[in-house]
Amino acid sequence: MARLIQEFEISTDKKKTTYLRHNEDTEHAQTAFKRHVCSLVNTIDHFGNPFCEDSCDLFVLDNRNIAEKAIVESVFQIEKLGQEQYSAYVNERLVNQNLPVSDPIKKKSLPLFGRPQVKEKNKTHQQLTSLKNDRSLFSKL
């Protein structure tokens, strides 16, 4: 019986001593991180430090394009919008229990740097597109 307990203790001690590396401890992850840091340093050297700018404009780091007014407004109000969504989620699902917790939060498509603004098509353009589709449909008949 004592031998069985001793073997069990030895087998559990081996599991404690095994070292599991984090995915960022690999050589590839460290190389990629170094490459990204060097790229950021080169961009700051080339375009200047964005935190030392005196202007009130919001601009993209890699090409120094000034952001549009809609993008600036969305960046400044994104935290407030997130707090409102969180409060609505808590009230509707946890406090009032009107909706199940599994219901998703509706996505807000805010204009941001990497996402171009969706331009609304005017009515005449939509009618013209509809007529072209109808014409192609009738030509196939």
C-alpha cells in the first residue's frame, strides 16, 4: 500500500514540474513583436512623433492624412456610446429581465479610419440601377 502511494506521489510531482510556455514566448512571436516595434519606430522617425503635435486634428499615423469630421466625432464619442450600450444591456437583460442574456448587442457601424464611409445612393441612381436590371432581365427572355 505504501509503495502504491509513493508511486502516485511521484507521478503527480512530474505533472507539476512540466513547463508550459505561453504562446508569446515562442521565437516567432518575439521576432514578429520586434518587427512591429521597429516599424513603429521607423514611422515615428519618418513622420514625426504624433504626441508632440500642436494641432487639434486627428490624423492617421502611417500617411498623415487628416481624418474626416465624422471619424473624429465617432472617436470622441465611442466611450460614451459603449457605456450607453452597456447600461441598456444590463437594464434589459439583468435588471428588468425583458430579454434573454444570450441576445446579442446590436452592432454600431461607426465611421473609423480603416472602414470607409458608406455613401447613400440617391433615388435617381437607384431607379437607374433598377431599370438596368429590368432591361437585362427582359433581354434574356
